[in-house]
Amino acid sequence: MDLRHISFRLLEVFMSVVKTGSISETARRLHLTQPTVSLQIKRLQEAVDEPLVIMQQQKLHVTEAGHELFRTCQRVFGHFDDYNDFLAELKGGERGRCKIAMVNTAQYILPKLLGPYSNLHPHVELPLEIGNRAEVLARFERGEDDIYVFSHPPSLEHAKAARFLQNPLEFIVPTDHPLANQQHVELSELVKYRFLLREPGSATRMLFESELQRRGLVLSNSVQMASNEAIRVAVSSGMGIGVLSRHVLPIGDHGFKVLTVSDASLASHWYFVIRTDRHIAHAARSFLQFAEYNLERYLDAHWVRNELYVLNLS
């Protein structure tokens, strides 16, 4: 018999015989008959082509080959015990990988949840991908990640989205802008100035342009910029007006002022999105369950809109 064909059951019987020093005690413990135990030991000895145990003066003795096989079995079964522990941690969300892809603006939000979660689950890997909406949508369509974060989720049959945070938009102007010190302005007053906007397809830009279209307003001048940070710096430098999520605006004086636009209150929501046509990793499920019960603790409770129950994570 090839050693690779030795079953775990044979080894389990052998280990019990060595531990107990008795065929009859092994039979009792493993709920077998004594002839069955003797036959198993015989088969194992034939497989290794060496005597493993011998009877001398009605007492069972373990041979050198038997001792070495016993030590080998201890190592093998020990590794499988470790693997069982690993599987238990994996299924409990204590190990594994949770791949998250998020749109640019979400990088100002999600670390507030990822930090505490990572501290509680140090063996879970959290690779992150950050890109514009088109890039993250492409990753979603290819199924490259476990969780996606959008402020304008894809409306696809194999997508399930749950909002978790309101995303109010703010109009910001340079501190020396003609409108900077006005208590209230109207949207129609703003459109004659230059606007600094994200790329087409950006959720912020889509929401803003939809509002303009609804009101029949047209921008007189606009400049496209690649990131929220670029817009903030450009506004502070006097280039024009920006429309940004409140969550990306730093507290304090940073060279811009937030306008109160009396007739335009723009807001979207942040969503966790998963694909329903693929298995969700245990670690991803663990993170979403953590988020569901800790949004108000780690994010601004005023803006939290916890609808993660729609993902049916339990």
C-alpha cells in the first residue's frame, strides 16, 4: 500500500493504541470491536512495511518505527487542528480579506470605520482601491472586490445597495469673492461665475447638473478638475466656485467660505454596494455587520442613515 493512501482513520486508531497502550481500551474509546482495531493496526503495519507495535509478555510495546510514526501523526494532526482554528476564525470574520473599492470622496469617510474595525480584527486584510466613479463602476462590473462605496450606486440587477450616510453638498468660494460675505444667495446668482467641477460622471457633478437642468440654468464658465483636493486648493487660490461634499471640507480657515444658497439644498447618500451574483467573503460580511452596529459611534450621527439591514447580513 502506498503511504499516501493511508487514511486518517487508520492513523487515529494507531495514535489511540499508542496513547492507551491497549487494543481493548482503544476499541472502547473509538466504539469499535477489538478485532477491528487489530485489523486496522495490521493494515497500517503492512502499509509502512515495518512493525509498529509488538506484544511482549502480554504487554504492548511501541517500536522505533512506531514512535516515529506517532510523532509524525502528532505534527500532522496538530497542523489540522490549527487549520480547523483558522477556518473557525475565517468563518467568524476574524481572518481573510475584505477588498473594498470606493469613489474618491469616500476616502474621507470610510477610514473612520476601517480604523476601529482593523483594531478589533487585526488578522483581516483590508486592501483598498480608490478611483473616480467610472473606475469603481468598472471594477464592480468585473467583480474585482467584495464591497463598493458609491454616492450614486449602479442600478443593476446583480447589485444590492444600502445607504449609510447622507452626503450634503456645499458651495464654496474664495474668501475675497464678491458673494463671500452675503448671508444668503440664490443659485441663479452663482451661475454667472466660473465653477470648478469634477469629471463628467462624478456623482457630485451629476447631482449639481441635474439641479441646473431642472431650474433651466446654464453655467457661463466651468473648469474640470481631477480631485476634490484640487478643487479646494483652486477655490482658495481664487479660481472660482466649487461644489463639494461637506464631509471633505476641513474645519477652520482654509482660504474659502461656505455659501448659504437659500434655494438650493443638494444632498445625496453614501451607499455600501455588494454583488448578489457572487459569494460575499466572511471578512466582508464581518465588516458590514460591524458598520451596521457602529455607524453612529464613529461617524457624525447627524448624517447617519443606517439602512444596512437591506443587505440581509445575518
